[in-house]
Amino acid sequence: MDDQETGASKDRAAVTGDEVKVDLIAFVVAVNDGEPCVLTIGQADTLPSGPFALEHRSLQSGLRGWVEQQTGHPLGYIEQLYTFADRDRVGAERRQRAISISYLALTRMEKASGSPKCGWRSWYEYFPWEDHRSGTPPMLLDVLRPRLIEWANSVGDAAMRRERRQRAAMAFGFDDRHWNEELTLQRYELVYEAGLVQEAGSGRDTTRASLVPSKPMVADHRRIVATGIARLRSKIKYRPVVFELMPQSFTLLQLQRTVEALAGRLINKPNFRRLIEQQELVEETGETSVDTGGRPARLYRFRHAVLDETAIVGTKLPIARG
Amino acid sequence: MDDQETGASKDRAAVTGDEVKVDLIAFVVAVNDGEPCVLTIGQADTLPSGPFALEHRSLQSGLRGWVEQQTGHPLGYIEQLYTFADRDRVGAERRQRAISISYLALTRMEKASGSPKCGWRSWYEYFPWEDHRSGTPPMLLDVLRPRLIEWANSVGDAAMRRERRQRAAMAFGFDDRHWNEELTLQRYELVYEAGLVQEAGSGRDTTRASLVPSKPMVADHRRIVATGIARLRSKIKYRPVVFELMPQSFTLLQLQRTVEALAGRLINKPNFRRLIEQQELVEETGETSVDTGGRPARLYRFRHAVLDETAIVGTKLPIARG
DNA sequence: TCCCTTATAGTCAAACGGATTATAATTGGA
DNA sequence: TCCAATTATAATCCGTTTGACTATAAGGGA
């Protein structure tokens, strides 16, 4: 709960040698053909990143630089996710701290852009239990649930067993509880704690044999992705950020499919249309799209004016009128 | 928008000398007697802070250490706010970057704790335009509005004038728009841009003479407080964090007054009670409080079980049922 | 032409949210 | 002792929102 401070560190001016390396890491998102994708480099297991350096004007511009250099992809919308400290790294001459500042970026997937050593992968390769668009994924009940119960029961204390089962049931919606798509990070932390993903690695109370099938990432990059998914799934509900992922003009069904891709759930069509229309988020272009397979759909564009109309907020508190 | 990277920085392993100083800064909140307070040191113009150092186990424990050492106050609930890079600092031998990681902490104001050099101050000394519990503060319309209009008109381009007036109207609810208490940060940024607060200082397009009456803080600490207020005002609407600020047992009116202190607005009493009850956030202690001045009020305590029932979330998307 | 697919419009009831009114239990003072 | 003021607590009303569902329109292809 509290720390012992050295006497020397009391005087801030006297502190030296407490410099730290700072890394900027980007979770870049695009949606293509109804699949939500993350921009990766290497063996599709690494997020674009690089150190914050003197020549960078700001944290965000440093991030843009690294992503563009490593992937050839310019970034539009950027939002800070979280800052965390790695475990100590051993530097050349002395112990060295490193912290990572992670960002969420929304973009469109342009073809022919991007260098060859980068690529787009579906989120759900890394989080197969997060995609509920075709109902509950079988692996959730067949594989994850028994493994998590096993993990819960592997601890001696009865109260702790109950608490673990409870946490798992809450996060994954077991036992007739409802699935909550925003709990992506809690779910990842559970499977990590239970040692069911590769990066949970050594020093855990489970063996490597019982991994759950999912694509791993380098270091804690998968955790960053989980944080980003959770943030995005929450944010689309109160801010019109989806449109950062849409082309200039689109049909309402395309918009719905994009939201569904992000949320990992299906959405009621008439109600979705009503929601969009009554918020006046879009306006008709006047044209129609014919490649729908059925009746042609009207094309819409985002009403950029709504970005100024910040008024779009939900109260949730019974505030008295003036 | 994008940066030119030096050739040398391309290879991450080859990068050296890009170490950075990291500061941890805390916005510590307590509510006393219906006043929302911030914990300060120095001339009530500085937030507790200190460098992240090797002996700290983690960012959070480093923060706890500094706050406890500087103020004698142990921290409970902690949440990361934002990480930002200061302007370059000139170090002893070379240019030096510094970044600040800011946190929001919720606590109870215990008497007799805390060293003499620290103190609690009401938020609204630093943000007099944010307290709407007794209606719109006069200075908002008498002082701020004319100054902001003046600032908007001081720019040549007509479109930019309109955009500035529009931004101010949105943020402050001018011209019959509604006051939105969550826009604290946008409002602070406006008065900063307009040069109406002391820390906006030199190099601005306005003179020192036209400051708006409000208590300043050191460096960008007031900006951190604004960020924290905005975050907290938003968060109390969907997570039961208020109870971190309440004593063990309390009346419903005390709870309401605390929320009102944070939101800076009055709340409809019956509806507030209904909200609390239907969410089952509290349970009766069985006792009553007599010092209400009228009919004695029942005492309640927070139902800690709700922290496990993460189910408390608002959907806002018309998700189809399974 | 028939059928399949998708788009678009409209309906209905339950739940929610904002506002108001009514009644109960104290304290303090005339 | 009784009344007024103050605060607590309960109950009601009604318009809006929200979830689920039904109906009709407009294309393509067999």
C-alpha cells in the first residue's frame, strides 16, 4: 500500500539517474468488409511502436512518425489509451525503467498503402471469445469455461474459489448472466491470470499444456489491444467515432455492420436506423448503392457539423432544471 | 501532421540518450460539508507530485509514496488521468524531455491527518465558473462572456471569429444553450487560449490586464485539475465511485449533496432517491441521524457487493437479443 | 412471372425519466 | 401546548425512449 522512500529522493532537485525510456505504442483500427482489424508488423504479433525521442514535437506526433515509418500508414483520429510501466529492464550499465504510452487510432484501410512488412489482422484472431455476432462462440463454453473453472478450483481457499468463479461468470456471462461486450479487458486479464494465453508464460500456477487457442502477441501488446477494444466499444455509444472508420458515403446497413464488427454483437436493424436518424448524425447524398443484392439503398454521409454540437451527452443524473 | 525522423533513430536498439524524466502528479479529491476539495501543497497552488524513481514498485505505488510523504495522506481509490509531455526542459548538460503522468485519487478528509504544509481547497476557488449549484454564477455572464466575445472578435478572419464564438457558446452554454457540467476541460482550455488565466502567461494575444478572477496554480496543475473534474463528473454517472468520498454511514441527502458538489449542479431529490434505490447501491444500517434539523433521516451504507455486480452498464445500442 | 433479397416505414407496449404533490416525523419558538 | 418551519419519505402523473415486431417497397435473377 505504501512505499519506503529513500532520504535522498526527498529533494527532487537532487534526484539524478532516474531517467526512463519512453515507448509509444499504437493500436490502429480499421474495419474492412465487416471485419474489425488491427495494424501489425512482424509476424502479425507486434504493434507499431518506437521510442519517444528529442526530435518529436509531441507525444502524438512521435507516434504518427513511428507508425507511418513502420507501416506507411498515415493516422487520422488518435486517442491516448493508457500509460504503464514495464518491469525493470537491464540496461547497458545500470538498471533502467521503461514506460509505454499506448494510443488508439482509427483509420480507413486504403488499398496499396502500407509497406510489405505490415498487415491487417482481424481482432478476433487474438480474441476468439469476443466475437458474438454469430451467437456465443462454441469455444467459450467448450474450452474457456471448463479451463476457468479448473483454474478457480485450483486454489485452496474456499472463499477465493468462489470469488474466482464469480469473476469469471461476471466477465464472460456464464450462468445465465448477460454478455457485456465492454468487459474485454477484464476477460483478457482473467485468461491471463489463469495462464490460458501464451504470454502469461512462466511463473504461473498452470502449465503450458492448457493454452486456449488464440493468436498471441509480443510482450504486452495483446493487453493493449484488449484495452483499446474495450475503450472503443464503450466510446461508440456516446461519441460518433464510427465515422472515422467509414468511407465518404455509405449505406445504413454498412454503417450497422461496422458497429456490429466493433461491438462483436448483432444489432436490431429498425432500431439502429431510428437511433441514427433521430440523432441526425448523417444526411443523404442523394445517390443510391446498387450492389446490395436487393433493393438499392440510399447513400449517406456523415454530418460533420455534429462534431461542434457537443450537446450529445447523456445525463443519467436527475438534474433539476434551472 | 507527420514528423521527419532522423535516420539514426530508425533502429530502435541504436537509439541512445533519449531518456526522459517522468513525474507523477496527483489530483486528490475529498468532499467536506458539501464542498468538493483538492489536496494542495505550497501556497495552495501545487499538486502533490514527484519523480518516478527506481525504488518504486509501480507507477501507482510511486504516486502513493509521494503523496503520503508530502501531505501525510494515504490514498485509496486511484485512477490514471492522462500522460502529457512538457515543453523541453534544459537539463544540466543537455536538453531534456519530461513527461507527467497524472492521477485522480478519491479519499475522505480525515481531521488531524496531514502535515502542516498541505491543505484542502475548494475546487471552485480555481474554477469559479464551474459551480452552478446556486444558479449560473454572475461572473460567467458579467465577466467571462464579454471577455470571450472580445477574444473571439480579436481575430481577423470572419470564419474563425464565428468558430470561436461557437466554441465558447457550446462550452459555457451561452445563447440559451444548456450548461453541460462535463465540459470542464474544454472550458478551461478556452479561458486559457483567451489568455484569461494567469498561467496562459506571455506570448499570448492578450494582455495581463484582462485576467478573470480565479486562483491560479503552478505550471499546468490547473489543467490537470480540470481534466480530473471532467473525468469525475462523467464517471459518477455510470460507476458508484461517490462512495469513496462518503463516510461509513450517511443519509441520502448527504449523498445527494456530495454528488451535487461534484457535479456543480442541483439534483431533483425524489428522483435521486429513486435512482439510488432501484440500483440497490445502498442498504439501511437501521439507525437514524438526528442532526438533520427536521425529521430524522435513515442512515445507509454502501453495498460493497455491487462492485462485483459489474452488470451496471448502459447499452445505448439497440443490441438484438440472443 | 415468381421468388429471393434487401431497404424502408410504421406500430405497440413496456420501461424509463422528469416533475409534482402528498404525507410523516422531528425541532424550536410563540 | 400548539403552531410553524424543516426535513424525510412515499406515491403519482405523463411524455419520451426503447425493445420487439410487422408491413410494404424496390431491385435482381431463375
